[in-house]
Amino acid sequence: MEILLKPMSKEEFTQYFENKVVRYAEVLSQNVHEEVNEQPISKAHRLLHNLLSKGIETPDHYLFHIVNDDQTIGYVWIKVEKEKKSAFLYEIYLFEQFRGMGFGTKVMTTMEEWILQQGITYFKLHVFGSNTGARKLYEELGFEIAGINMIKMIN
């Protein structure tokens, strides 16, 4: 299993962004516990547009196709802040049919190698508490909890 990280083209980014908005809206609707007047799809588009204001050319943001055997099996989006020696993983996304096969672990170790080549010391990410599969993977890879958000619904 050889994983390659192939930088996205402008055209590929456009398709990725449209798909990401839909996926992010779904995540927001499942995990953001607050009363808002904004629809999840609108909020997802607004938040993602703010983060990637210049699309594929947004400074310090790197977007890759995850490629195995010449086939795209998912995406990676990472931001690198060289002055802080820090990288933040915005997304690792594997297509459904490639999950549970060891690709996630391989992609993360490939990302660590790439980050190390960039002179980065800290690799950070956020994971929703309900995403037990991802949490397990990250913990197995040595990630530690840096903070915990908590919520209680008051009736």
C-alpha cells in the first residue's frame, strides 16, 4: 500500500469545495448544538469560504488528493504556520469504500513525513467527540487531548 499526496488543481479544488460544503453542512447539523437562524448549508459555505478565501491559492493551505494505485481514495486539507512550527489538519477524508482498511493510518503517517519535511514540530487537529473511529485512530497515532469542549442541554 503506497499512498501519494497529489496537490489539487484549480478545477479539482472547485469540485472538492462543492463536495466539502455538503459534507461539512451535514457535520454541522449533527454536532453544533446551538440555536441559529442560518441553515447548515449556508453556514458551511460561509465558514469554508472564510477559511479558503483565495481558493486553492489561499496562503499556507495545502489540499491534496489521497492516491493509492493511481486511484483517488480521499482528500487531505492542512494549514501550515511555519513561524509557529505548527500544522493544523482541517480534513482527512477517505471515501466510504476505503475506510477500515488501514488507509487512514497510512495517510496520517505520510502526512507526518510531509510535515516534518516542512520543518514543523506540532501537528494539531480537531475531532468531534461523537467521531469515535477517528478519535481512536488519532490516539493510536500518539495524538493527545489538548482541550475538551463540553455541553449540557438545559430544559
